[in-house]
Amino acid sequence: MTAQTLSKGHRKKARVNPRDLAMAWSMPVLGVIGTVLVWWAATVVFAIDPFLVPSPVDVLESFTTQPGYLMEQFWVTLLETVQGFALAVLVGVPIAVLIAMSKIVEQVLYPLLLIVNAVPKVAIAPILVVWMGFGQMPKIVMVFLLCFFPIVISTATGLKNTPAELVDLVKSLGSSHLQAFFKVRFPNAMPHVMVGLKTATSLAVIGAVIAEFVGADAGLGFVIVQSGASADTALAFASMAMLGVMSVVLFYVLSGLEKILLPWAEDNR
């Protein structure tokens, strides 16, 4: 078998099946449509008061009456979410590297990480407002606190699960400890890192909303609190729907990056 034949076979294997691609996009859309139809039918069949549970039409009408305002609050929450998430990545990944490379660091930091993660974040939110005021900083810190733990744990787990024989092989070929880390251990850990990042995306949105509930003058969490105070349930549902869209978009952005950066991981699955 020639190299050209192998190359053609590899390209054939890597080619995306249009049917699989269509299924990947259509099934989630059908799931959302089905859920909305069931929700709509429930409000009609059981004659639920819109004050309690608005219908999808009421929620859509609430959005169309003030789209500019809701989109402005959407961008506020999205910015807080992305900033807190990025901070968690910048701090969490290096700490995970230290944990994976040093048993002493692991023994010192792991109990502290567990304690911080065990503290209810809702209890921390009012303290952050007292310390940092009503600006963006307490929201960013809250997002950071929720995202930090899964990123550290997933990254450290991936780094520690690298097969020892691979590390020994590159070292036997003359690679330094640092080269072995960047050429073998970190690439091998990337699927675990991506799992942690994707888990953290939904937590990031939750963290931003928790902080906005406690003290904010903007953001979708602020809109939900205000609409609850004014009994505008349709507006609250519209805000929650936008938060759901935000979480889904962030998750699929990371999934797309994973397929681009780690095609070999996708092939193995």
C-alpha cells in the first residue's frame, strides 16, 4: 500500500458525513421545539394563569416589546460570565499543573480547594457586594469561584493520568522534564481539560446570575429580580430563556473548539 493510498484513506475517514452533521444539528432543535410545544399545550389544556406560568407566546411578546433593553442586559451578563470564566482558566490551569507535578502541593492545596468549593456561593455573594460594591467585580469573582474547582480538578486529573511509559519514552529520547510535559503530558490531558471547561461554562452563567440577584443594577439576573417584584412573569421567563441560550452557545463554542484543536480525541471516541 502506497503513501498516497494511505493519505486518501485518511482523508476519507476524516470526511464529515452530511447525514451525521444534519442529525447533530436537527435533533437538538427538535428537542427544543418539542419542549416549547408541550409547554404551550400545558398552558392551554390546564388553563394556567399567565401570572403563574406564561405561555411561549406571552414570553415572545414580552421580548418583542423591549428587545433593545433585554439585549443590553444580555451583553452585561455575558461580559461578566466570559471575564470570570477566563480568570478561572488563567488561574486554575497553572494551579492544576502544580498539583499534578508536586505531591506536596497537592496535599497542601486539595483540602483548601475542597473547603472553598463546599462553601455555598449564595452565602458569599452578599459579602462580595460589601467588599467590592455593586459593579462588575463581585459578579466576575462569583463566576470565578464557581468555575475554578471543576477546571482545576479536570486538568489535574488529566495530567496525572498520562501513561508513564509515554513520558519515559520521550525522556529516553533526550527530552527534558519540561519538554516531556508540553509534548506528552499536557496534550494527553487536553480532553480532560475540555471536559472541565464545558462543565464550567454553565456554572459561569449561574455564578453571574447569583451575583446579580444579590446586588446589581444591570444584567439578566437583575431583570429577573425586578420583573418578580413587579409580577411580570413573562419578562422573567424571557430573561431565563436568554440565559439558557447563552449557556448553550458558550457550550457549543467550546465543543467546536475541541473538535478543531483535538480532532484525534474525537476520532478515539
